[in-house]
Amino acid sequence: MFGPHEAWLSIGAIAFYLADSIVLLHADELLLEQRRGRWQPRRGSSSLLGGRRPFLPDPFTPQRALLQLSLSRLFDTAAGESDVRPLLAALRPLRALAFAMLALFAALPALLFIAGTGSAFLSWLAGVYAVAAAMAATLWRRRAAFGLSRGDVARLAFECIACAPLAISVVRRVTRRVPCPPLPVLRGLLDAASFDALCATIGSMLDDRLVEVEPGGAAAGQLDRYRQGLLAGKPAA
């Protein structure tokens, strides 16, 4: 029987996942979302939430990586030349597990409607915790590739197991922790079209920020230096 308790269980799981998926971006931040081997810049909504731009990734594609960028780090000439490609390659099993967890929770309303909270639900719950345990094991085995400390792994593993809907976003959680690569590194990572789209988005961000700051001030001077760095980093037409 599908009663109010079953309905609230389904709604609660969906709400936890969606709330955990939302990213709040400061004015100088943006995201790169990996989609079918290419990267797309995301600035979030123009409507502010607590002074920041909310962005909700596609709930049905939790396997996509998200890199969180900031203007100050993009144009930091002293930043290291870190390569994120080994990390992305190491994500393969975690991507599959994230999609498996999404499939389990997508099946939950139908399962509760047909079978209620009986033995079928207990079998579903065992499957959820099996996937969460596999995620924790993968995080531990590949912690070096993911750039995670033992404490980071412990926290992520605890969240995956203690609140399973949060485990769906494990790929995003790992990739958003990656330090923002400088623009020259991203130029080597992205294809030409993706890099052009990123530069156009950064240029739009700089235009918006210049409107907000005092002309001739220190902030305006810094934004002008960022624009010069952007022009220097773009490939010749």
C-alpha cells in the first residue's frame, strides 16, 4: 500500500538529493561541466540566493564532473601546472556507482507503490548500502588520484553511507574539490570550442563585475589585469 509514509519517504529522498546538488556561486566563480567529453561553462541563475548564484546540475546525470573555477585562480601566474586528466580518468568506477545509486532511488517510488515497505524494500535498502560501501572503497583505493586525504575520504564515505541520497552526487563532490586550474592549463584540457566558450563567459563576468566596482579603483584595476590575462590566454583567431 502506498500511503503517506511511503510518499514522504520518496519526497524526502528526492529533496535531499536536489538540495545537495545545488551549487551556490560567488560573483567571481563559475563551473565547468563535463558533457559527452566536452566542457561547458556554467554561471548559474541570474536570481541570487543569499547573495550568490544558484546552479542546479541536471539531476539525471550525476556522473558528470564539475570543476569550480574562480577569477583570481584562473589568472594566478604562480599557480601550479596541475593536470586534472589523471583524476578524471580515475573517476570511471565512481561514475558508474553514482549512476547506479541514481537508478536505485529512481526506482524507489514504484517499488513502494507496488510492494510497500516489506521484504522488497529491505532488498532495495541492501542494494543501496552495497553501492554506498563500494563508493567508500573506491574513494579509499583511489584517494591519491582524487587528491583526498584520509580525513576527506572518511567524511565523504560517512556521508555516502549515513545519508544515501547524498551519495548520488559523489562525482560532483570529488571534482569540485579540485583546485581551480589556471587558464593556460585549461587551454590544454579543453577543445577549441569549449575554450572559446569559457573565455566568452569569463569576459561576460568581467563586464558584469566592472559595472559593480568604482571606476579607477583597485578592484577595477585588478579586473582590467584579468581582462589582459584573458586576451593573452586566448588563441589567435
